[in-house]
Amino acid sequence: MMFTRNLLSSFVLRVLRKIERVIIKSSVEFKYSCSVCGNKIVSFDRLPDYYFEMFDKHQYIHSLFYSETFNYLNYSCSSCGSSDRNRLYAIYFKKRFAEISESGKKYKFLDIAPDKNLADWIKKHSYIEYRSVDLFMETADDKADITDLKIYNNNSFDIILCSHVLEHIVEDLKAIKEIYRILRPGGYAIIMVPILLSLKEDLYNPDWITERDRWKYYGQNDHVRMYSKEGFISKLVNSGFKMHLYGIDYFGEKIYQEFGINSRAVLYVAEK
């Protein structure tokens, strides 16, 4: 009889522990939301192991803890795959779109090297006239080099998104000036690049062209520089933009936590 009671107690204890683990797991996995797919019950996946393997293989010299807008632990939405930076853009656009939704006007939007999930979300808004451009992407509406956007007239777009493109471009100043040219006065562009807060100036060496060099110094084999905060802002301001930097003080700690945004994340909004 005592043996039976002990077995029963052991069984009940195991069940209770299993329930406890499920509750704890649920509370961890389901505390996040995604601003792109709109799912209110998601978890976030960390940066794929491939990148850590490349960092190790090529002896990446920088610390990830100095990356400004980069949540490598909560990188992509488990539901739609949207990265942390795209979730941040959607949060900001939702706020700005709400301000223009009842104006009765159409706003021309240019997406440079578009992300499909974010692009699909943007195109759902009836007052946005969406267009995308990329030199190689077959699904883009237009094919053009960002340093020579002659297919567009001056002052053509109300809103431009250029996310993590300039670090791939040797002549990034030409690209920035083209974005300025085609943005209409009063319009704004979200322009984002990887920024390393430990740098005082942009890290660039034209001799670093091998895969090993670029992984080691820039963190990716198709990057041609690593940006500093000061260097990036200077390039934008010197090209004519009025800059607005929005971080956790603007969006709020609660929003950053809910949508898996790193506390160091900053949105760069350039106005003409």
C-alpha cells in the first residue's frame, strides 16, 4: 500500500513538473508580437548559426555587443521571418501612416532592395503607391543601380526605404545623393546600415576584397565597409538631409520588448 502511494505521488509530481515546464515555456515563447505579420503570439529565432560559424572561421574582429540596431538573440519572427529591423520599420510606418490615412491623398513610396514580407505589408495600405527597385532582384518593379537612379525624376517620391544597402556600395555617397534627389521636399527616407558603436569613423580599406577580409573586418563577405555612427550621420547631413534619430526613448521600452527590438536600436529618418 505504501509502495502504491509512493508511485502515485511520484506520478503526480512528474505531471505537475511537466505542466510547470509547459507554462514557463509558453510564457517565454508567447510574450512577443510581430509588427509585420501582425501575429500576436510569436517567438523569435536567433541569428542563424551560419553567421557565427563565419565569424569564427574568419576571426571577426568586432564585438556584437557594439552593434547598434541588431538583435542577434531575437533576430527573426518565427511566423513570417521578419528581422528585428523590419519590425522596427513597421512600427514606425504604422504611426506615420495613421497620420496620412484620412488625407485623401496618395503617397508615392520607393522601396530599395525590398524585403518581401515588409513589402507585402506596406502594399496593403490603399493610400500608398508602392514601387520597388533593385539592380539584380527579378521581382523588383524596376531594375537600376542605386548610384544612378536616372529612371526617376527629381522629387518623385514622398517616402523612401533604403535598408542595409549602402554597406554593399563602394560609392555610397553617390547613392545617398541620388536618394536625396528623387525625394520630394517635405518627404522622408528611412536609411539604415549596420553601425558599430565602437568605431569613431567608418572602417574602409579598398584592399580588403577577399572573402576572409570582408568577414573579418565588415562582418559579411559582400559588405565593403563598416559604418560608425558619426561617419554615417555626417554623410547624410552633408548630402542635404535633416536627420531624426528615434530610439527607445521615442518608441518606449514596452514596445521594444514586445516586438523583440534591442535596446540599442535606433531608426534613422532623413528629411528633405
